[in-house]
Amino acid sequence: MITCGERLRELRKERGLSAKELGEIIGVNERVLTYYETNERQPRFDMLIKLADFFDVSMDYLFGRTDCRTVKRN
């Protein structure tokens, strides 16, 4: 199963962003973002929400629990 870090790196690269650029956008330094992407650290819940909102994906997608990027809405 894909990890949150792998998914995050994949999403960042799809947008053509460097780790430094994404870090500036979400308010963390490049090193912290690299820790997230290599699964050395896990983002706090508020950061996970910020990342999911920025990339317009569901939390389940970000966690690798599904390959469906969005939440089905009623």
C-alpha cells in the first residue's frame, strides 16, 4: 500500500513544485516537508487537512487508502 509520504511526493511533483516551494505555500520549511515525504515524520492533523485542501484530494487518498482522489458528495 502506498504511504502518505509517497502520495504527498507524487502530488507535489504533479504540480511541478519543489519541496521548498510547497513548504513555503503550506508554512513549513523544506526539511520538514522532506521528513513527511520520506515518512520520517507524520504531519499533524491540521497540516493533513491543509495538504488535502491544497491538492484538492480526500484524506483517504492522501493516506493511500483509496485511489479515488475526491470524496463522493450527496
